[in-house]
Amino acid sequence: MNVSKIQDEILDQYLNDENPRPWIVGFSGGKDSTMLLQLVWNSLKQIPTELRQRKVYVVCNNTLVENPKIIKYTEEVLHRIEKAAFDQSMPVFVERTTPKLEDSFWVNLIGKGYPAPNNAFRWCTERLKISPTTEFIKNTISEVGEAIILLGTRTDESSTRSKSIKKHTVKGERLRKHILSNAYVYAPIQEVKIGELWQYLNQVPSPWGANNKMLNALYRNANSGDCPLVIDDTTPSCGNSRFGCWVCTVVKRDKSMEALIENGEEWMEPLVELRDLLKDYRNNPEWREERRRDGSDGIGPYKIEKRALILESLLKAQKEVNEQEPDLSLINYQELVAIQVIWYRDNHFTHSVADIYNKVYGTHLTDHDFKDHLIYEKELLKEACDENPDDFKLINELLELQKSKTILVKARGLQHDLENRLEQFVKS
């Protein structure tokens, strides 16, 4: 590997562009994306500040169910990148992407009853990974016209990845077209071998002050690889021996998480147990409805009592993990509220998020703590239509068509409604 040659190529690509299209660097915090960003950073350091006109966005996607050990490390690195970019006058801007509330893993699995993903129904990839990153890329393109996506993909990673890279590579061209209009892909380290990669990271200091030896140790302890930025649905699952989502049930075993536990991270054991629960029972007919969510014939979503069981198991795991990792959240408050909204929307009144939360944590929350104005309207409507349940169902469906989007489409809107409702509750 000739580092100087790669950096010269990166620099040439950066400077020789009549229309300085912004660069979007897919950053997972793993070895490949770390090497890519270091090479880009060190290349740009060679030129005067006034020539660094092209913006470089470092995009890191958090699925909200990432391996906790990895996301903690990655967040620390992102903070270092932000500070170093400012101190060194680098045109580097960190962008964090997350799924929309209605696309989050727990809202779909516990709220809507989606079965745990498998190879035949891998609903998670599009919602958790592709959509958040794609939205950022589209927004960037809409502002400036075009964008170039830099990926740390390497032919040395796997035979599948090698075939994919060769299939899309245009001989003699650095850039290839992306599936999105006016977007291009650039993979500067695609020919780098794994040994060369680690030699580079161990010998070349991080320009933003991170400790690459810690990254190396993290890989050794997990016997793993990193889950790359996903920009299309051809990327294979990375839960088998790679860092990825801790809830991944597409694979039989999460070897990376098991290895971390064997190397001292015993606090992660409840996560493995919950993941195994989801995997073992996803196809159990006793767990599933006899009709699909759209009303058609066929095996349907999880029964409401099983969704409640999963939520209870999740909260128990969170409580146990918090004894050693107090700041770790496996499910956030907005997701809990969204789950309760969906249960009411689907006319499931036998279980409540508040009751389950109180059972696990010994608190005294009420249903009002996990509701919003739509739920209050629904309760009043149900009482008014007590003698005519069909009327209640019809009116309820019409109301949902008009109002439900304000709750689940934008997390900001949901947070605003929650804050207002909590403020009213406190005053009362």
C-alpha cells in the first residue's frame, strides 16, 4: 500500500473539480471508515486553509439499537472530530442521523408487532439504516445539486464485497454513479489489505486525537469487524462477526457481543438473552395473530400479550444493565409513548405501557404519562359510543387519518406535545 499515492489521489479529486461538490464520508467509527477519514483529513492538511473550500460531511448513523460499547466509543470519537475540525480550520462537519420515530426498531416490533427480522423479512435495514442516511444525502443534493459519497469499502473484506465493488467500478474512473440521482461514490481504500490497514492505524496518529490502539483492542476483544454505512439494500447483515445492532436476529449468533462478554463485558449478557428470545420465538405460531395488519389472511404480527412480554423483558434488561452502565438507554421515552399510541390505535386496551413500566421499576406512573391528546379523545369517544362499538371504530379510524401523523412522523412534534402535556400535568 502506498499511502502517499492514495493521499495524492484524494487531494487531486478534492481540488480538481469545477463544481466543488460536497463530500459525504460514511463513518461508523470502525477500522475502515477511520482509515478513510484519516487519509482525507491528512490530505487536506497539505493544502492552505483558503483552498479547503469543499465541505466534508462526516455522517454517522445510529440505529438506536447499536452495540452499546461501540456507540459509546464512536460518540467520543465524533466529539473529538468536531473539536479538532474547529481548532484546525478543517471544513469537516459531523452529521448524526437516526431513524424517524415511526421507523425505530421497538416502535415497529413492540408497537406494531412486527416479527424479529430474518433473511426473508429484513424490514429493519431500510428503516434503521438506509432511510436516515438517504434523507441526509437527498437534502444535501437538493441544496447544492450534486454530492460525492466516500465509502471505506475494501475488496479484501469478503468475496461478496469484492464482487460488488468490481461490478460497480468503471475502469479508469474514480467515481461511479450512485443509485440516487446526482450522487456519486468514491472508494479510495478499496485495494487496501487488512494487514496494511492495521499497520497504518497503528503507526499514523489520529489527526483528531483519538487512540487507535483502543480501537484495535476493541476489535481484538470482540473478534469482530465493523458494520459499514449502508446506502442500499445489497449490504449483507453484519451481526454475525461484525459490530452492528445488538438486536440483530438475521444471524444465528452475535459472535462479536459474545466475545465482548467473554473479555469482561458481562453487563451485556441481558442483551444477548433478549436477542435470543426474539430469535427463538419470532416464528412461533402461538406468538402471532392469525391475520396480517392489513386484514388479509396469513400469519400476522405478534399478539398484544407477547408485545407486552417483550416490552417487560426489554425494560428488565435495561434495569439490569443500568446497574453497571447507568447512562445506557435501550428504549427512549418517545418510543414508549409511540408504542402506547399504536396499541390504542389498534384497539388494544388490555395492556398499558405504564403498568408494565411500574411492574419493572416499582414506580407509580399512570397511563397519562404515556399518552397524548389523541388518546384522551379516544377514551371519551369510546365512552360516548359504548352502545355502538362499530361507530367508535369508524370515527376512530377517520380521526387517525387526520391526526396520527402529527404524533409519529416527526419526533420533534412528539417531544413538543409531550413537554406541553407534562407541564399541564404538573400544574394540575
